[in-house]
Amino acid sequence: MNTVLAGHGLVKKYGSTTALAGVDVEVGERDSLAIMGPSGSGKSTLLHTLAGIIRPDGGQVLLRGDRIDNLGENRLSALRRGRFGFVFQFGQLLPELPAEENVALPLMLEGTPRRQAVERARRWFAPLGLDGLEKRRPGQLSGGQAQRVAIARALVVEPDVVFADEPTGALDQNTSSEVVRLLTSVTREQGAALVMVTHDADVAAHCDRILQVRDGRITHHSQYTVA
Ligand SMILES: Nc1ncnc2c1ncn2[C@@H]1O[C@H](COP(=O)(O)OP(=O)(O)OP(=O)(O)O)[C@@H](O)[C@H]1O
Ligand SMILES: [Mg+2]
């Protein structure tokens, strides 16, 4: 596996709570990893630590071999903007902006002029089945459409890694399976890695591997199935 992102011996404590108790994880190009486990087991903490949102108390995070957990806040936030994409459960689109500008936002934050950013953003609408919805505001989209716009926004910077925390948590089963199918296929086509937290075994089954977490430890790691 061509490793894109790795966490080695990750430890995170909140007071007397050990959210991560020494976790090792790797994800490669075109590889997708689902993180599952009970509520409070450390799934979001693990995702946020790998994404440079939370700093670990122990261990290291490496992006293509370079440590990122010890970078200064400015470099870390530039790296998150440029090399990572994020999809969360809900509430991530700006309600006052049309869909195409929501997708263009990460490019504009990197300094791409608005017109050019919107043009690049529009290219993601067809692959995600969003043709014709470019001018809609988030309030005029269904939950599944809004999540597909969020996926487009995560991918528009052509990230190394896409992080998704319960990306289908607010969707019904059919919509959920359609959204996760698009998320995994488009991320793979893009050559990016995917790290996804989910409670839903059907959603996790779309990923190449499944990591089970309990009390901040990995209890099970499904390996690739070789056909
Ligand atoms: N900012 C924080 N301050 C204090 N404790 C925290 C904080 N964030 C998480 N924790 C604790 O760390 C543990 C792991 O939390 P985490 O959010 O990673 O769980 P999770 O597996 O994502 O749960 P859920 O499925 O409910 O989202 C929990 O005991 C939680 O209460
Ligand atoms: Mg969580």
C-alpha cells in the first residue's frame, strides 16, 4: 500500500478520560477506511487527530512521511485547507450561498479568483449527479443533494485525504447508500484516501477496510479481501 496518511501510537486524554489509548492506523492512495465503534469509543477523536484538528498527547501523524502533528497552527491550517477535504453530518454548507459557491469556497480561501473557483467547482456537479442544481441554495436541496454538494466541496481542492464523520447520519437508508457509493467512488477516482466514521455497517461495507474501536483502542481491523 502506498501510504498517504499514518498515525502511530496515538494517545489523547481529556482529564481522566483516555479518548485514544495508543492507536496505529494507515491509509493509502485510493484506499478507504471505515472507523466503527460504540458511542464515546474515540472515533471522532481519532478522525480529528489524523486530520490535524486535535493535537495528540502522544504519538505521531504523518502525511506522506512528514510529521504534521507538530506543525505550527498556521502551517497546519493551510495544510488542512489544501490537502484535506471534510464531510460532516450536517450544517456545513453556508445557507446564503448558491451550491456552486459553497463548492468553490475552499478554492477561494486558497486565493483562487471567484470566477475561476466557481468554474472549477461546476465540474464536480455532473459526477455527483447534481447537474442543474448549481444555483440552488442549501435550503432548496434535499438532504442527500446537500451531502453531495458537501462531497464536491471536500474534493474540489483535489485533496490527499477526505475525512468524513457520519456523512450519512442524517439520511434515510436509500439516500445514505447512494451518497456513500458516490463518496467512495469519486474519492477513489480522484486518487485520494478516505477515512470515514460511521455507525452504519451497510455504509462501512462500501469501504476497503473496517477498523473497530472501543475505549480508545483498535479491537478489530478487517483486512483487504482478495478475490
Ligand atoms: N473536547 C472534549 N473534552 C472532554 N472530553 C471529550 C472531548 N471530546 C471527546 N471527549 C471524550 O472522549 C471520548 C471519545 O469521544 P469521541 O467524540 O471521540 O467518541 P465517538 O466514538 O466519536 O462517539 P460518538 O459515536 O458518540 O460520536 C468520550 O468519552 C468523550 O466524552
Ligand atoms: Mg463521534
